[in-house]
Amino acid sequence: MAGYGGVVLVMVVATVMMLTRVCADPDSLQDICVADLSSGVKVNGFACKSKVTAEDFFFAGLAEPGATNTTTGSVVTVANVQKIPGLNTLGVSLSRIDYAPGGLNPPHTHPRATEIVFVLKGGLDVGFITTGNVLISKSIKKGEIFTFPKGLVHFQKNNGKVPAAVIAAFNSQLPGAQLIAATLFAASPPVPDNVLTKAFQVGTKEVEKIKSRFAHKKKTLGT
């Protein structure tokens, strides 16, 4: 990514790294702590492994577009600690999100991180909703940036006729993601129907119909 786009992307990552100083994952107490993803030790993060290579800090998975032939017309390719073990304790991660024309990254939250997106191509309608139930939204295009505050429900929608893509940066090694619809209608064990009918002011048949559509689907945003 050369020229203007490269400079802006560097600024995005630098901003996220500055945010880690005040509101993200705990500071590291050593130079590196490469995650031992196979360890059975349970800590707030991952245990450190002893043998480290350059591959622990490398990932090429964001170089190419992901397949957007999904139900929502979008796909998220994550580059978090589960993909790059060297990110353990560093408080930063990235994702690439690709959108087909009309594609939607549905309403979701990241409980452990603020997100900032840089548009690689195309254009998007984006927004987040405050705890006061106010929608903050904007149309953004190639080369532009938008930020989603930690924990708030947000979305991105490609209303254009061509594919779109963004690089998303997070001030956490593992931001977490909760898709609102999938969380409510595809939980295991399931959320009781009487809770959902009361919350959404609909009948049991409508709730069961929505649940059936989510029955065989998995979250796509990573944890």
C-alpha cells in the first residue's frame, strides 16, 4: 500500500497503539510473550511459549480479498493473537473486512476494544449507536477513516455498486465480537422464546422463524 494510503494506514495503526497506553490490554512486563495457543494454562491472555521464531510475528492473510458470498455479503479476516501469536500482551490487532455490493457487516459490538477503519476501496455507510440511543452515522469513501467507540453497537453497509474493503485496527490483541442478531437468536443454550417475544414485541412464531434461520450459522467476526 503505497503513497497516501500507506501513510494514512500507518497513522491508523499509530493511533491505536497510542490508545493502548490508556484504555486497552494490560501493559506487557517483558519484551515479548508469544502466545502458546496449545497451552492448557488459563490466564488473562495466553501463556508464553519458550521457542520463538519470526513466523510468530507474521501473517499474510490480509493481502487478498475475502470471499463475500455470505448471507450478509461481507466477510471479516482477522489478524488477532489467535492468528499472530506474537501479538500476545501487545494490545493491538487488525482485521480486513470485504463487502460485496449491498453487503452488510451487521450490527455488533467489540467488548474489549475501540475500532478505527481505513477504507481501502469503495464506499460505505457506517454508524454507531450511543447508550443514549443516538445514531452517529456517516458515508465514507476510499482513503477516509471512521472510529467506533469501545463496546458500542455499530455497523458498516456497502450501498454502492462495486466491492468495498477496509482495514480495521483495534487497541486489543483480541477485541471480541458480538453480533447482535446471532447473539440473541443463535445462543447455546437458546435464549427463551418468552424473553425474545417480550423484548421485540412479536409472537413466538416470528421468534422461532428467526431462530431457524440462524440455526446453522456461525459468527464471522472472530472473538
